[in-house]
Amino acid sequence: MNIDRAAIYEQFYGEMKKARERILTTADGEVGWLLKFIQTDLEALTPSEWMVLAFEVASFVDDVAIRHGEEIATEGGWSVQSIPGEKFRGTIPSRTEAKEIQTMVLRSLKNLWTKAVAAFTFPQFTIIVTLPGADHERKGSVFVATKRKVKEFEYRFAHLLVDYSGRIRRCPECQRIYLAIRFDQTYCGPRCQTRVATRKWREKHLPKKHKASGDTDSTKADLARKGRKGGPDGKTKR
């Protein structure tokens, strides 16, 4: 059976273009998409929903975040192939690879919040320098090479984090990770801020008499029952 590779690639890159447009039109752009992605329950997605997200993950690396960091040459593509046997072109990530990325980003953010430093280790990472050529007549080029697309995503994320590290925070009320718009912003939005303010106001202004009043009423009811049954010793009066 003949495979129309041209048609498959045309459809594939059409989906990649749509994914890029979705990422860039997300609130807060690429970083807004990233924060939404790492907080998505991948297991809860339907096959069609996952396919949409998988193209977005692939597009984030290849089309959106390429301006962060040096050029990258990856030795292979993602694990899911559009054409059997084609390991580089037309690939998208599996759910396992996406989960690995989520874990990496969340771990890095946690380290950044608690230690003020996020370290990225690339055991399969190579820096390549070339002779002068098409890009520049007098000096060579430099780019990095990785063996896995997951590590390429990590590389792009590390460079992206440089620009947004001070603004990515976790809301102490709802635990959602968000991008702050003010230096002194603590909560993700007005809803959480209002909820906390209301709770503090109630704790400060509402008297804690409900519990004490209930205890008093309960005590009176107990004494009344004992009075009906008899004296303090529990025996019935004659």
C-alpha cells in the first residue's frame, strides 16, 4: 500500500500551524499556554482533546519557543509518528512524554520558589560550533544538540523562565499557578482575594459566641432532664 507522504505532511504541518496560533492567542501568550498545560489533567482528556494538546506541545518546541536560547539540532523526534518509520519529521509527543514535561516544569518551579534557584541538567547535551558559512561569512555558528525532544522542551523552558521567573507564582488560596501582573500580587485574581478578605473580616468581627451559647443551652437541657428524672445522684424522687 502506497503512502501519500506529501499529503500526510501537508495535513501535519497544517495542524502545527493551527496549534501555534492557539498558543500565541492564549491569554499571556506562550507562558500563559505553558502554565495552563502543566496544570492540565492529561488522563481526563478525550482522544480528540489530547490530539489537540499534543500538537500544541510539539508546536511550542518547534515554532513558538525557538527564539529562546540557541538553535537546536535534535537527533530524533517525538515518539508518536505520523508515518511509520519516520522518526524525525511529522512526530508528536505521547502522553508519557507530556507527563514527563509537566513533572519537570513543576519541579523546577517548586525549586525556584523554595530555593530561589532552578537547575537544569542535560546529560545528553552537546554544543556544536561550525565554520563560517551561510549564516555568517566571518564567524561560525553555535547550536546545541539533544537526543530527545523532551530535553529540547526543557532547554526552551529554561530560557523562557529567565524572562518570567519573578512573575510565575502559586496562589495561596486556590493553589493555581498564575502569571502575576503586579510585583506585589499575592492572589491569582479578585475572587481569591475577596474570599480571603471576607474570611479575615469574619474572624475579626464576628463574636465567637455561637459555640459558647450552644454549650450553655446544652448544659441547661441536661440539668432539666436530670431534674425530671430525679436528684443529682440519678435516682428518682418519691
